[in-house]
Amino acid sequence: MADLVIMPKLGFDMAEGTLVRWVANEGENVEKGAILAEIETDKATVEVESTHSGVVRQYLVEEGAIVPIGDPIAVIGDPDEEIDIEKLLGGEVEQAEKIDEPSKKDESEEEVVEEKVLEEKGTPREDEEKLSKKEKINEDGDRFPKGVRASPLARRIAEEREIDIRQIKGSGPDGRIVKKDVETFEPSEPRDKKRAPEPVSVYAAEPKEDKTLPLSRLRAIIGRRMAKSFQQSPHFFVTHEYDVASLLELRKQVNSLLPEDQKVSVNDFIIKGVALALRAFPNLNASLDKEKNEVIHHGNINIGVAVAVDNGLLTVVCRNTDLKPLPQIASEIREMVSRAREGKVRPEDIEGSTFSVSNLGMFDVDQFTAIINPPEAAILAVGSARQVPVVIEDTVKPAIRMKATISIDHRISDGAEAAQFLQELGKFLEEPLRIFL
């Protein structure tokens, strides 16, 4: 019996997704759990598993199409069975929509108005829809923009990067150019030549014209969410400075005993220390349910780690962080970060965080404040470890210090608890052997 694969809901606030690439081809046999497609959500590009076993009989949407959750995207069935697509769609889609499609009541009036304004101005979604329609017309006439078969998303990325799409070789069905082809494209001109232009005097430079670039979907979503969080959550900030000389020395000793691919970072120590400190402060390992006017203290401590990716930022999640040994934390985070930057994150990589950490120490940042990742109660912003002069027993001596600033939702906690948490965290950062006990 044939089954429909629907656009899955990969986040509590996800309303739609962009089908970036089909991994399995039509006519190909797939097992339940096998990777079927790559879908771009509001947060990242996610590999989606097949929910059924059988043969991929038909795609119902094109690569680059934006699909609401619950809508069918493919049909999987036996290789020789006769399938009535209209009947199949008529019966199962309605049921899928009832289960997966979010209620209009879940959308605030402010979000609806904001979405309308964005669409009137011309958003990436609108641009992709226009491209999709344009390409459909060209396919029917056996003609393609610039004479090239490519997904709308691939065309947009090529345009943003000023790449002539006619130079790219497609790896999709019938030579179709997809997102991966554009991102891995190497121009024929050597990189070294492009990176080392002839030196030009600062006084001889000519003024350049303005350049308008479309706002990426991920960047637009980040902007909307962070603006909403900062406006609706009453943030307050508390900063603490830590002596991390012992932490750096212990990390050096630990890494001397580990192979190259298993070494731990300063951030791994911080993440583990935060998780252990949260055991004593369940009110910060929490989220706010505004509808019920309740604070939820989470039983598990799942630390979200902010990761910079192309055109945006996303958070990967290390689950039960307080229960895992440091090398395991380092390994898991390393793998998730790698998948995130390759655009291959899994749903479980980015969902379920209960507290977040954002570390800009590797960029030589002294300190900064971060915006809370709703519905969480707090986020910790970490700066660089620096050698600075400090006064110890009336004598100025060199020391290594690191600043961390916690942002907290004032509806859930207050300054006293924030300060006590930062002091608790100091036990693990300034006496790092505690992390291994």
C-alpha cells in the first residue's frame, strides 16, 4: 500500500520548510529511517528521514519549493502497485494537516502583521516563490533561465555570491544544479590569485557603487526572533570575572594525553561547568509558559551551544550535559558543529535546549551580552581569556582572567540568583578538577 511522506514539523514554532535537495531518487528503494531529503527550516538545513520503507514512486514538490508542515512531499510504495495519487492525497493530507499544521490561534497578531510587511517589501521566500514559478514556466517550454537547469535556491545563492551559474556542473537529476553544487563550486581562476590582488594606495582608491543583497531566510528569521525576545523578555545582565589559569593548565595536561581528534577546548570545560552549576539552580534551567503563566523547571540539563554558520547563527544541543564526561561532550559538540556548517544537521541536533552558551572568546572579545533564546530563562555570554595585571596582596602581578555575562529573564529570576549562579560556576572554572570528580 502506498504511503505519503509529509513535510515534518521539526520545531515547536516551525510553520513551513524549504525542500533543498532530494537525497533519494525516484524509483530508488529506501528503508524507514534512511535519509530522504534535506529541508531548510527557520533554524538550519536538516536531513529528513523516510517515515516508510519502499520505493520512491513520485516526488510531489520540486527542489527549492517552500512547503507548509503537513503537506505531502513524496509517495512511497511497492514497485509495481497502481497508485491513485488524487485519492491518496484527498484522504491522507486532510488528516496530516489536522495533526501537524499549527493552529492560527498559535500565531500572535503581531507576527501576522510583521509577516505581511516583510512580504510586501519582498522577502527571500517571495523571491524563491517567484523563481520557482518562473522556472516551472521555462521547464514546460524546455527553456531555462540562462539556459541552465537549476533549483531556485541554487540560483539565489549563486547570485548572492556573484557566481556565473553557467560555469557550475549539476549533480541533481538530469544535471540539475542544486545548493550543494553552488556551495562547493571552485572558480577556474586560482584561489591564490584572487586572494592576493595588486596593492593599491589608499589615496588612489575610487568610490564604489552601493550593492543591494537579498536578506537570507535564516538571517530574517534570526532578526525577527531576537527582536521579539529582546522586546518581550525583560532582560537584565550580570558579569563576573574568573581566574582561568588553572583551567588552561589542566586543559593542556588533558590534551597531552588525548589523540588529535579527541582534544578538548576551553569551551568544552565551560559547557560542562555550566551544566554542573545549573544543578544547584533549577530556576535558571527553566522556561516560561506564558499561556499558563507557569515556569517549567526542566529535569534534564541540555546545553545549547551557539554556532556561527554561513549567513546566520544556530544552536546545537548537548543533551544531559551534566551526566556526560568531558571527552564525550567535546566529541558530540564537534560532530554537531561540523554537521551544522555543512548544512546537514539532524532535528535532534537543534531542539530541546534548556540553557544556552555563546562564546566569542576565539575572536578576541573581552566581553559582550547575548539575547535570550526563548523560551529559555537565561543565556551565558563568554569572552576571551586574557593576561592582565591584577593586584594580589598589594602587589601587581600578571594573571589570566576571563569575563562571562549572564542574561536572564527578569520574570523568572533576579540579580541575586544570577550572582550566586556565577559564583557557583566559578568553583568549576577556577578549580577545574571538580569537573572530573
